[in-house]
Amino acid sequence: MSGRQGGKAKPLKAPKKKTQELDEEDLAFKAKQKADAQAKKEMAEKAKKGGPLGGSGIKKSGKK
């Protein structure tokens, strides 16, 4: 019989993460993602204010 019976078992240790080397392509991709996220955030803030979203909207015809 083990001395740990009935007690809480210790969680297993997770292996250490390896540091990955990023090349220029990966850095450019991450920069693009960051810029896209920033643009999305700005659009969301603009939408909350109730201003125009930058689209042309509904166009009216010239007919009377």
C-alpha cells in the first residue's frame, strides 16, 4: 500500500516550452495581424459613438 492513498495527487509537470526562432516572414505576419486587430478595435469604437463607418451608405436616386 502506498502512503498517498486517499490524498490529492500532484499534477504532472508540463514540459518546458521551446523558444521558437521567427524569420522575417513570421514577423511580418504578426505585424499584419496586430495592425488588423488595431483597425478592428478602432472601427468598434467608432461604431459605438454612432458616427458613419466610412462606407458610402444607401445612395438616393435622382428621380422625383
